[in-house]
Amino acid sequence: MDKDAKEEWMSEKLGVISPEGLPLGTGRNISRHMDTLEGKTIGEVYNNHFKGELMFRTYRELFKEKFRGVKIIPYDEFPIVYVGGDPASQKKIAREIAAIAKQKGCDALITGNGG
């Protein structure tokens, strides 16, 4: 690579996406923590990362051992949420998930799985 090409290449600016995710929004519409998960319905929302098939199966077993009467709505009954995308798409899928969770009677959601 000649000197001029190298200087041009080194002066190029690239946009990057932070691995930390999008900036935090305001704290509005955040639910309070529940005292217990006994008798509650928990929905699973999978982000298609880190062996969710294994991890969610493990979570289900652990929840059922620890919390009497807990009901799990598995991730395959919700849309899969892929990391990234534009804010408008993320908000749209979040609204879809919220509507499904409400319809299925979810008291809580597990959202994501590592990544």
C-alpha cells in the first residue's frame, strides 16, 4: 500500500455499535420487584444467544423446585428478540411481547440470555 493510500485509509472514520447496548432510558413504566414467584406465571423471551434452549430448560427446572405453583410460558410462544436493530423495530417487538405476555397472564418475564 503506498503512502497516500495508507494515509487515506487511516483517516477513514467508522461507526461502531457499543457492546454495552443502547443508552438507558428514563425509569418510567418499570415494574416493582415481586416478593415471591410462588404461584406466578413467568414468560421467557429469548434473544437467540448463549444456548438458550439449554439455559431456559434449566431455569424452568430450578423455578419449579424453588417456587410452588410457578407456571412457565416458554420462549417459543413469544417472538425471538435479536440483539441490535433500530430503536423503532425494538419498540415494536417490545409492544408485541408485552401484548402476548398480558394475553397469557404473565406476572414476570425473563428477557434475554447472556450474549
